Amino acid sequence: MKDTRQALIAKLHIARQQLAMAEADYRSLLARIAPGCTSSTQLDLLQLLQVLAEMQRLGFVAKPGPRHGKRPQPTAGRQALMGKIAALLAEARRPWPYADAMAKRMYAIDKVDWLDAQQLHKLVAALVIDARRAGRKTE
């Protein structure tokens, strides 16, 4: 119940930003829907839903959030690059978080899975350079 309430409060703040609603307008909207309330933290669950419905009527469009749990699977074109990265990491006896850290440092992207094909090529090149530097095989 508390998590649902917190999620709705967060959604209200997102809606307020999306609608570019001024502070005074936001407060008056809250007071109109829930008399006596001037903050979203003062609203109960039903009032939060009513305020959100009003914001949707005013033009707020909720975008779907990130889906958690299932990692993206590489497409056929990227599968070979992911295999090369896995081989280079195994040869160097390094874990996948090492490649993730390289992706974060090179592109400010947290996971290798989220890199596009061009970025994957450059990551493979960086791992090959590292292997040559250390005298390991690269093929």
C-alpha cells in the first residue's frame, strides 16, 4: 500500500513536470480536488488517483517505465560480437562486470547488452588492444 502511494506521488510529480505546471497552479489543483490539502503527501490513495486523472485530462501522458527482470537478448548480428567479447573476457580471466565497466567508461552506458553494434565493435577493439598489450591471443 505504501509503495503504491509513493509510486502515485512520484507519478504526480512527473505529470506536473510534463505539463510544465507552475507551483501555484499545482497547489490550487490539489486544493480543488482535495479541499484543505496543499501537498501530495497529504492526499490519500483515492485523492491521489483523482488528481492523477485530472492531470491526464489536462494532457499528461504516462509513458511506460523500464521493464525489470528480463535482460535484452542480442540480435543475430550482435550475437557474434557478444561471443567475441565473451571469448576475450574468458581469455583474460575477467568477469562480465569488467566489460560492463568498460561500456560505462567508454559510453556512459551501464551494460554491454545495451550497446549498439558500432559501440560493440569498438568495445571488441579495446579488448583486443588490451589482449595484445598483455601478450594474449586475440583470435
